[in-house]
Amino acid sequence: MYIEEGTGEYETCNGCRGKKEVCEYYEESNEYNILLPEEISGGFRYVYEECPPDEDPITFIPQVIGKRNVEYKTRFVDCYNCEGTVEKS
Ligand SMILES: [Zn+2]
């Protein structure tokens, strides 16, 4: 029987490089709009289609219908991945 064990060794987290926090980009006009990496590098946000009234909003998958320019800001948030280090597997 194989039992998975941690190695007890730790390495620096790739998400935050050991800083325990990551820089997050968000839209100036709406702090809940987190930008995707390609949106940050492109300086735009994708615009998605609205859910039609006869569709279930839970299962509806909106398509990208355009782009718009965006003003964004940055903030530091706790790394979602680690405590600064991650155990080697
Ligand atoms: Zn991390």
C-alpha cells in the first residue's frame, strides 16, 4: 500500500515568491472586478454578453462580445496559495 507523505522540505511559493502576498489588479470603478493577466498587459477588459431573461443565470456561459479600455489600480492581498512556503511533494 502506498501512503503519500510530505517530504518535510519546503520551497518558495511560485505564486508570491515567498512574500505571502500577491499584487492584485482591479478596476478603479469597481474593486470587485479583478483583471485577468491578458487584460492587464493589454490595458482592456473583456465585455461579456448579458444573460438573456429566458436563460438560467447559473448555467449560462457568457461569450466575450468585445473589449473596452479600463483604468485599473493595484493592491496587495494575502497569497491564496501559501504561508510563504509550500511543502515539496
Ligand atoms: Zn504564495
